[in-house]
Amino acid sequence: MSITMLYDLLIATGETLYMVFASTFFALLLGLPLGTVLFTSARIKPNPAIHHLIAGFINFSRSIPFIILLVALIPLTRLLVGTSIGIHAAMVPLTLGATPFFARLVDNAYQSLPKGLIETGQSMGASTWQTIFHLLLPEAMPHLIHAMTVTAITLVNYSAMAGTVGGGGLGDLAIRYGYQRFDLTIMLITVLILVVIVQAIQVGGDKLAKRFLHD
Amino acid sequence: MIELTGLTKTYQDHSALKNVDLFVQEGEIFGIIGKSGAGKSTLLRCINLLERPDSGQVIVDGENITELSPHPLRLARHKTAMIFQQFNLLNSKSVYDNIALPMRIQGIDEDRIRIKISELLNLVELDEKIHTYPSQLSGGQKQRVAIARALSTSPKILLCDEATSALDPQTTDAILSLLQKIHALYGITILLITHEMAVVKSICHRVAVMDAGKIIENTAMAQVFSKQDSIARSMLYAQLSPTLPHCIEEKMSLVPSNQPILRLFFEGQDATVPFISQTSRELSLDINILLANIDRFDTVTCGVLIVELNANKPLLQSFIKRCEQFNLTVEILGYVHNHAL
């Protein structure tokens, strides 16, 4: 393996990490409020119209295969980033693909909390915001961190797919060298790096969740 | 302090409350007893509108809270606090932060919170657990923390939703005496629901019996015994009365013999008279005591005895007559044809 190859691998790994972490961050930023509103509109301050709208949107966007979303969002990506190629462009479909997924996991996290929790907040005269910030979020924190871990790992997967349409990163490398040039070594190395990244995210997520778990 | 009028609540096809009226005085410990599904939990939840009744009024401290919009309702809820069967502490927060929660919701400053918490932890005798997390506490300790949390904002009313049902008998007693101590200290109005007569018996001033969505009886504890047909009274007796061991029960039949098994209830003054030995002497009757229990409810001592007599019919009649003279309630449970034991 040549020095340039090693360099390419290093760059691609950096790109993948950057894509995964940045799009995880944006997916959290969008998905946490979305999932919280989804749950709140059903259980804390019932609003069937909003609830069904969000639930419908989440189900709709989750049913689109990511590879199709990737292509379908090209006009939007151009509008936002100015180009449809490269890691920054890839972050648009990555974020939008992961947001509804994460939002659903957030809703699940809240639903796994004991039924009495919301009642407890209400009995104290907590407002909807207070219920969310003082009761819901702290109690759901370990579950939310797990949801974040799952989302980040899904994004590792998605980012490899984004690579195939010129998104850069390890997926791109694997396709160009491993698949198109039959370079088995590169293919194996990319897979190995991906395995290490996924492991690291999982272990890190578990450790972080444990810090919030008091039992 | 609490006035409920014409409360009705229906879930789909099941009606949980049927036109319920209830009045709870300030400073009272009021118990609502009933089987599960009787509607008592729904009734309790109507008082802070965790459940909204379909119709009827909920007046708490002079304010009809069913008419309030969300913000004033939240303020009205600051006057009532609630403790739960499952404690409902936040696992993510330490004892300190759990107790601080309602105060933070009300926007009380941290300095006052700190002072209040040390005072409350002292009251519930958990000072050393201040930085512990709920998962490291026992059930009784969790309920103590929940009580401290409920009291932190100095509410006027404490609602207890089966607060001792998840606890063992000793812990139940400890929690009940804590509630009594709090009542004596702060004069807080306590409304509790339970399915255990023992709970009502030990701390309540008044008791309401609920069945199938209705309050079927509402009496002061001190008067429960003067009412022969009182449901609460029969529940107290049922609780007092031990069940016969299986080995005796299987020997019993309804075919009369010279060995009847009787259950005697006695209460008040009669409990202090040595009735059995006197009767045995005067009627020259052999009385074999199989089971006995005695307890004190409010100011009234009462007891139950299950006895086997060695008596033919006329002797049995005179025994029953003598029981009635002494105000004992007699019930023939059956007969044995050899000895019971």
C-alpha cells in the first residue's frame, strides 16, 4: 500500500467521522424537539392535530429508502449548500434522514418512563415546559443517550451510502477502490475502520448513559 | 376545605363516579375506603383535576377549580400535594433534588430551598440520605422522601393515593404515624384512599365507604360503632375477625349437634367484663376458646371470640340470651360432631 493510499484512507476516515458527528448533532437538534412535541402533544398537553401531523410526517419520511432520499433531496441540498457533491452536501440528506428516526426514538424513550411521572408533575402544578425540563428530560436522559448512539451508528451506515453518490468518506473510498478497482485490501481496511468507529460510538454511548443512570 | 358536588365520570362504557358528593373539613384526616375499581382513585384525582369529572363541582379552599383556565389551575394545584402508591420519585435526581422539585417549579430561591430541605429531612428522619439516589432507598424511605417532597411547598391539603399499599405492615405503621405527626404539626388536611381498614382505623377522623362509583356511607370514626348497620363497622369486624383454620372448618357442618361453634363480637365497656368465665360458672357450661382477637379503634375497644360450646339446645339458647344481655353480637358458624380440635 502506497503512502498516497494511506493518506486517502486517513482523509476518508476524517470525512466519515466529520459527517457522522455533524449530522448526528443536527439530527439531535431537530429530532429532540420534534420527538418531544410528538410525545407532549399526546400525553402532556393533548393536541391531536399537531400529534397526527408530526406522527404522519415521521412515518412518511421514515418509509422513504435512504438511497432515494439522497437523490430526491439534491435540489434542496443545492439550495442550502450550493453544491450536491462533497461531505457538506451529504450532510443535508444525512441529517434529514436521521431526524425522523431519532424523533421516533425520543418518543419511545419518553413512553418507556413510568406512567406516574407526568401525573407527578401535574400534581405539583408544573407547566408543560417545566414538566419537560424538570421531569421528562432528566428521567429519560439515559434512554435519550442510547437513542443518540443508535442514531449515530445508523448514520455511519448512511454516510457510507452517501459516499456512493459523491459524498466522500469511507463509503466513497470503498466503492471507488474496493468495488470499482477490485482492491480487496482497501475494501477490508475500510470495513475494519467502520467496525472500529461503530464500536467506539457504542462503547462511548453506553459509558455516557451509565453516568446518568442512578441504579 | 374540599367540597365535591355531583361528580360524575364515565370511561367509555364504565362509569367510575356516579353523582358523588363529599365534604372534607379543614384539618381533618379523611379516609375513603373501598375495593379496587370502586372509583376511589378517580375521586381522589378529581380533587387536583388529574382527572377531569364529566360533570360536578370541585371546590378546593373556596375555589371552584373545574372552571379555572390552565394557569390559575396550576397555581391552585400548589395548595394540594399528592403522594402515590409507587412513590413516583425521580430516579435521575438525588433525595435533595427530588424534594427541591416542587419548590423549583414554584420558583422559590435556592437558599430557602436548602433551609426547607434540611428541616423536612429532619422531620422524616432521613438527614443522612440527602445525597442518596432513590434506587438506594427502601420502600418506606422512598415514601418518606415523597412525603417530604409533598410538604416542601407547605400545601393545605395532602392527597394520599394508596400511599401504604406497597409497604409491609411495620413500614405502613411507621408511615401512618409520620402522617399523624405531620397532621399534628402543620394541621394539614389529609385525604387518603385505601383498601385497608387498618389504615383508616389507625389515623382517620372520618371514613367514607365507596362502592361502584358511589359513596355508600360517610361517618365519623367515633360513631362507627354506635351504628349497628354501619358498613365501616362490619369492615372493621371483618378485619378483626380471624379466619378459622382449615382443620376446624372442614369438621364443621350445618347439622345441629351439642357442639356449636359461635362467633362473639364485643365492644366498648363489655370488653372489660370477664364475660366468659362468669358465664361458664353461672350456666355450668364448658366454653372452649378457639380463637380470639382484640383491638382498639379510636376510643372503642372491641374484640372477637370464636368458641366451641358443649351445650344442648336449651343451654345454647340461654347462652345466646346471656350474650344479648351483655350486648355481644352472636353468630352461629356451624356445628362439630366431635371436638373441633
